[in-house]
Amino acid sequence: MKLNLRNSISFFDLEATGTNVGTDRIVEISIVKLHPDQGREIYTKKVNPGIPIPLEASLIHGIYDKDVKNEPTFKDIAKEIQAFIGKSDLGGFNVLKYDIPLLVEEFLRAGIDFDIENRNLLDAQKIFFMMEKRNLTAAYKFYCGRTLENAHSAEADTLATLDVFEAQVERYQGEEMEDLQGNKVGIFQNDMKKIHDMVNEKMVDLAGRFVFNSQGQEIFNFGKHKGKTIEQTLKEEPGYYEWMMKGDFPLDTKRKLTQVKLRGFNNR
């Protein structure tokens, strides 16, 4: 469906040094400007933030200090970005809480009073959360066709959850299931062990920082080493172990990392 536009919309996304709007800086900006005639323009630029990029941020978006050391600062390209956006509306995913505040903050640091008062602000994440409820009350209504009374009472919520689970088993019996990546995981059956196997990913640690690959080896599930085995990574980059042990990772994750490291040491 073509969008009914009276004005252009600039959908955009930012990568940054962190999530603190007041202190963090943009390291990459990408804008897709959709015009009323459905034509599109794209603007993407890496940005030198002027401060070191924390390793934990780089592990998420893959942009390191060396990647932006020769790039312009936001102040250098602020007028260029302002001109590209023009008077268009602004859109994106989670832009109301993060991207728009950070973009405005960067403009202000560059001495530009970027106006948002006269623009439509369109957040796809907020629409998703508003239209597709993901709480127990919505699940109870969907699966059981009844309104949940006394929601957030522990007993009422527990009884409702049991009702929802029973309704799910009845509803999906014999249907083929897919995981969140669209991979087929089997036929849904009224068998608790089989349901467990289908809905629980093969995680090594409870936080899901590590998972098993098809060979049963523990691999990283995040950052620059995603998809690589823990054992091989620690051989090639021993310091990564110390970084994770000192980092803000759950104790369970650190425990599993240590177990794999010790196993590799003992197997030598």
C-alpha cells in the first residue's frame, strides 16, 4: 500500500557511542527520505564522534574508532543533514525515545535549533506495541475469548496462564512450528518434552550470549565474534576473556565462559 503523504517523511536510524542522549555521540546516521510521489532519496554517513567509542558499543554496531577517525564530525555535516531532511516529517523505530532526542541534541551542539514542533513524528515501534499487545490480558482474550478479571493478581494471572497454555496446545496441535528466524522446528504436539525442545533455543547461558552451533559447539551470539566458537576465539584473542570477566555481563554468562575456557585448557 502506498502511503498517503502530504509531506515527505525522513525515516532514519542512528548508531552511537551509547544510549545516554546527554553525553553520547552519533557515529553513523542513515536517512531514507520518502516523497509524496513515492520517490526515495538515501543519505548515509559515518561520523567521528570526537570521543572514544566504548568497546561494548562497537560490539553491537560494528563501528570502531579506526572506522571513523578520518570521518567528519557531526558539526561538520550538520547543515548538510539539516538540508537533506528539510521540512519533512520524521519516522523510524523507537525514534521518540532515542533517535530524535539524540539527533536534536547533536544539532544543538552544532549550534542549530532543529525544529520538531511542526513535524509529524512517526514511530513504528510505538504503533507495534499499541496494536499488537504482548501481555497476558491480550493473550487470554485471544486464546480464551474472555476478559481477564483481577489482572496482576498473582493467583488470577497464574490461572489465566494455565488456561492460555491449554488453549495453545489445543489450537496448535498438529501444526508446523517455526522459530523467530523462520526455521522449521517441528510439528506441535501435546507433549511437554517436545514443546520444551521447540520453544527453548539451544542456549549455553541464560542470557543467550552464547549458543550451540549445529556441531554442538559453544559459539558467541553477539558482537564481533558472533558465530565463532568460544574455544577458538579465546585462543586467538586471550584478552577477550578478561574483557568479558570485567564487563557488565551476568555471573551465569561469566561462569559458562570460564567453564569453556578451562575445558579447552584441560584438553590441550
